[in-house]
Amino acid sequence: MGAAPVVRTPRWHLPSGHGVRAGRPSLAAGRTLAAACAPAEETTVHYWELAYDRHGTLTAPAEAAFLDELAARAVTDLFVFVHGWGTGEHRARGLYRSLFPLIEGMAPGTPGFAGILWPALWFPDPPPEAEARVRAAMEADRPGVADAAVSGAGIARLLVDSFEEDRHADLTRMGELVDQGLAGIGTDRTEVQQARLGEFHRLLATVFGTAPQGAEDSGEQALLLAERPEVAYARIAGILGSAPAGGERGVGDIFGKVWNGAKNALRIASYFEMKGRAGDIGRRGLGPLLERLRRRLPGVRVHLGGHSFGARLVSFALAGIGSAAASPVASLFLVQGAFSHYTFTPRGATPSGSAGALHGVADRVAGPLVATFTRHDWALCRWYPKASFLARDDKAARVDPALRWGALGAHGFQGAAPARRLAVQPAGTAYRLTPRTFHSVDAGAVVADTRQSPFFGAHADIVHAEIAWLAAAAAATG
């Protein structure tokens, strides 16, 4: 174990609107914050933005320029952090502007910071007029009400920016079909409704075409591949609590369930798509870049961190590094990870019987692997496992479906070894983390403000000194 990090006063800030244009950062040439920020002291803090497209291609800055700048600034410890779902460029920069200064005040060595921008937009909270109803539903474990509060057209509008232009018309059409189906309940003929539903389901499978994921993370696929969508959608509406109140007294009641379930399916499918996209960008884009960084700058220690889907992206970057010897990664820090808690688990210790997708690449991290979890994260504790409940017919998984399909940010690492379970500590308190060990940290005392969102709860309540301290402690270990 290395020396504990030292708490220092953060020495810089990243002002709002620091000269980064929407879509293409003006820091594209790799220039540091020295030219864009106003430090409180006479010191230079180094910051880069790395922008990736959905295929894992680095679009800005040029890789050579980034590595040249990294070398010129004599950075010893590079902190890479990746935003999660529902986060456009403006909000991503807001996160980095808030979190990086906290980490910088505690970081070892000569730190540098890289914020990843990637296309992870996802439709957000329900409209303001529905917030009280959705909050009550989430507290009652009925997350589907959040989808019922939004029109099909509204969902489509919020999704289109997440996809390439050739998919926009299909998404718009899916929104129209949902609204037409709901409007036609009790009046349109059954064959008309069934035709709409068939078209919607075909488009769902076409638009959300992410390749199958690891067995531990593929539960949502049961909905996408359902042979009888009217049954699957009605069932998911019941599971998520979006089905209309009352019994099934006729065809109208049945299609009420079906079309509300179709709206649930849009959220589930977009989640499945973004989860797959995060893995692809990490494996194809960030991982190989880190391996090349190691060859060019063998003395630089990289500390990977991510929130939500971003935690999945940095985790799958490990799969893009060819070997432990080729890896510059000194620590892994996952904040409320929105992917399976079995991803690093060996064969025989998972309900599916197969090893987690990243079991074989944990050795790419020379230091500790750390993940936070909290019961106050409603998105991961209440919605996430239900999105996979159609797959609960898997008889090989004789466990509670909530655990079979549980999220890392809900429970921490499951079945991975060696492992420790800890509680979040105040900044300045020694953790005594251990290299090459999985640490599940209960952050419920800090990541706890469910007022932030009626649907997500405290999922994004991560900018705290205690969280920055944990990242710095992981970086200082090893």
C-alpha cells in the first residue's frame, strides 16, 4: 500500500462556457486549462477533453497532439473520468468542473485530468407536473409510472439525439405508434391495434440493434426478441407498475397494458443500447488509446473513473488492452455503475454459470478496483433489475431476479475475488485499500439525496469530498 493522499485546497476551477463549442471542443488540440481557466494560485492544472463517437473513434483531439501535450506537461498521474446516462456535453462539463477540482486537491504526483465526451443521451425525468406522482410510484416500487407520464412523441424527441440521422424517422414513427395505440384504446378494431404493435416491435428490433452482451448483462434482450410482443409488453407493464389501474375487463384494458408496456420497452431498449455502446467505446476506443499511451509514456499512471454508463465504459476499456504488462491503469474507480454486478465474476460464481465478461481482464489494473453502491439510487435499485424480469424464466438462475440481474451501483461487486466491503469515509480518513482487490464501498451515507430526481433518486448525487477522497485514495495505492 502506498502513502495516503494529502488533502489540499483545490487550486483551479473550470468556468462555465470555457470556450468549448457544442459538438467539437475548442480544446481539441489538447491545450491545457492554463489557457482556459483561472487558477486561484500560480499553478498549472492540466485538462483535456477526449470526444468519441458511438463507434469508439476518437474525434477530438488528435491522438498524437494529446500524447505530446501529456508528455510536455510532465503529468505523472492522469485521471480519466467518464460521464453516464442522460448527460449531454454541457452537463458532462458541469460534472467535470465540479468533481475534478476536488480530486486535484487530494491527488498524488503531478495530476492531469481527461474528461470523456461520448454520445450517451438518454431520456430524462418525467415532466414537472408528474414529478410528485412519479416520486410516490418509485417509493412504492412502481418505476413504470415514469414512462406512463410521457407521451410516445415526447419519448421519441428525447431519444433521437442519441442515434444517427438514419434512425430518426424510425424513432419518430415509434412515438407516433404508441400515441395512436393509446388514443385508439376501446375504439379501434383489434386488428388495427395488432398491426400497429407489430410495426412498433419490428422497429424496436431494428433501431436498437446492439449486439448481445455478456450473459450477466443481457436480461433486457428478452424483451427485444419477444415473439409475442402483446404478451411481453403487457407483462413488463405489470412488472414495472405502468399498467392502468383496475382489472382486465376487455380489449381496451388489455391494450392499455400493452401500449404502456411499449413505452417501457423504449426506455429498456435505449438502456440496452447505451449499455452496449459504452462497452464498445471502451473496448474499441479508450482501451487501445491507453495501451498506446503506455508505450509512449511508460511512467504515466492512469486512474480510470466513471459514473453510471461511464463506469461500464472505463471497465470495458480494460478489455481493449492486450495484456497486464501493456496497461498503464493504476486504479479503477466506478461510481454507481449501471451494469451487472457479476461482470468481473469468475465462472461458477455467477447465476448463469458463465464467467462475467471482464473476469479475465481485471489484471489490467495494477492497484485497487473500487465501486460505490447505495440504496438511495432508485434507478439502479428499483428500475434496473425489473428491466430484465422477462428473463426470469431462466431456470438455471435459482436466485432472486433482483440479484440475478442486479446492478453494480446497487450492491457492489458480487462473487469477484479477492474482495472487501467497506463504508464510505470522511475525506482524510485512511482506507488502506489493497492492490488487485475488489472493494465495494457503501456510499449510502453520502450518495443519498433522492430529491435530485423523482425517478433516478440519488443516482447522480456523486459530487462530494468523500467521493473525491475515495478516488484519490485508490490512486495513491499500489
